[in-house]
Amino acid sequence: MTGIYIHIPFCKKACHYCDFHFSTSLKYLDEMVDAICKEIVLKKDRVEGQISSIYFGGGTPSILPYNALQKIFDTIINNFSIASDAEITIETNPDDLTTAKIKEFRLLPINRFSIGVQSFFNEDLIWMNRAHNATEAENSIKRSQDAGFENLSVDLIYGYPLLTNQKLLSNIQTLNNLQIPHISAYSLTVEDKTALASFIKKGVQKPLNEQQSAEQFSLVSETLQRANYHHYEISNYSLPDRYAVHNTNYWRGVSYLGIGPSAHGYDGYNRYINIANNALYLAQMREGKLPESVEELSEFDNFNEYIMTSLRTMWGIDLAFVKTKFSTKIFNQLMQEVSQFVAKEQIELTDKNIILTEKGKLFADDIAASLFVVDKK
């Protein structure tokens, strides 16, 4: 089983913190959709077996009109075998989820929404430069549920100056009241070349507070786990058996196709990276060329990738998998490095897995980096 990720590089406006690839101009939307369909056809022979998940990310995929989404789905269906229980997700903004739009989505194979709420407080949404308001955030969820979309994931952001612990708990309680089965909670980070980075540099905004982020990470984790959510990945929580299929496959190293500008794909050995430029992407697709570069991953690269992704999950690092796929030298080095984190109570080591403790989750990236192997040639 494999997945398909489709990057839709358009948004209504630029959020101050966002560094994803997108354009606020819809001038070339129709040509982009045609190019995406063409890329799907050109890559159809890379997949064996059925497709278990399709994910429309961005950008803001919900900005696409019905006929554009239908054209993409027709292309996928005509070129791939889709599993009957495939998870088909579209990232949406609350302001896009009008009654009419949701009715259109019901006519498509989409069965899951990922809704970018971020906060239920207007002052926070204004600070982020989001396109929706707090009322739209809550109403979009209710409208989706009323229309039969029960498989919902909602994004929240924490760790920014305006967000008190009380407001964060209120956001979580709202989601609990709405019976949301999946919640993604992200600590705000300052990315280069974003408006937020510029504001902080100029002194217009306060720098982010690492202590606040750590405290609010723990608050989210503790609160949601008390409400019966599984903390199954550092930034992701779900009710039992409601894990995101597509993203879970990412973290477990399952292969997937990447379609659209800036999209990445992975075949289990190498990474395929599409150019992050709409004009150049379209120019190459007009010539029938795949606008991608190939990153050939060494054994060390694949090991480090596996460590970084799997360690973030509640299943952790599968020791049997490491023994089977990688050299004895790599396995022995891993076990040697792990001991220091076991002693610090940041890692739990079992006969089968290496799993981060609640304490260790605060240092996930640093711990993973310490477990990486380096090619010394």
C-alpha cells in the first residue's frame, strides 16, 4: 500500500508564520490543475498495488473549485487502484467550508477534513493573519458534521505571546465539546523569510518563549490524554483507532508519491523533490518533463530518516525492523547511544521498541539527532 500527496500551491492570504510554498495569485490555477493531472499520469508506473491514502495539502486545497478537484480525482482513479477503505483527506480553511462548498465535497471521494482552525479567539487569528474568524472556525466544524463528515482533524497552534494557558485550555475544551476525533497541536516556530521572523527582528513582535512552548506542550498532552486521546505522535492526538492513515504511513517509512510544486515523494530508498516554484514547475510540465530532483539516500540517510520519524510516534523505533533493514554495526551503535537517554528517563527501552517517555518528548529532535549515524568516508 502506498499514498499520494498532492500539493495545491494557492492561498487567499499569507499567514505571518507560514513558510510553506504557495501563491496568493490564482491567475494560473487552471493550468496548475492540468499540470498536476499530467504529473499524476507521468508517475503512474512508480506505484505497485493499491493506494491506501490520498492527501491534498498546501497551500489551501479547499480554495479549488469543484470541477478542478473532480478533474484531479478522475485522473487518479483512471491511473491507480484505490483501496475501498482509502483515507482521502483535504486540508481546509474554516472560511472555505460554507454550506455550498461542503455539499460539493460530498459529491467527491473526500472522506476526511483537516481543518486549520489554529485558535477560537479572534485576537489570536488576527495576530496570525488568518483569513477566518472565531465564529467561522466553530461553525465550519458544525456544518461539516451536520453534512456527514465525521472524520475530522483540527489544527491548533500554541506557544505564541497572546496565548495564555487559560485560552489554550478553552481551545481544547471547545474541540472536546465538538467531539473531534483527531487533533494536531503544533508549537509555533519562527521560520526564516516569514513575516513573523521579520516582525521579531524589527522588534515589532516579542521573541517566542521556549519555556512557554514547553509548558503548553505538556498542558496539551496531559489534558488530551485525560480526555482519552492517544498521544500517538509528538504533534498529533486521536481517539482510539482514529489515527491519520496518511501521516502515520509517513512516520513508518511507507512509500508515497509527491505531486505538485514543492511536493516530496519517497519510494523506500530515494526521495523525489519537486521544484518549489510555480512558474518553473508549469514550464517544465508544458515540456512533458518531471520538475523534480532525486536525492539518492544512503543506508545511513535511510536509517536517520527512520529514527527521526519513528521516534516521534508512540510505537517508537522497531528494533526488529532495524536489525532486518540495516547493518549490525548500525544496530549496535544505536543500542550504545540509547543507553544515555534511558539513564535520563527520556527513553523507555523494551525488548521490541525504543520509545520516548513523556519527559523525552520535550527533547525529541535532539534525542533523534544524537542517535543518527554519520558516514565518515
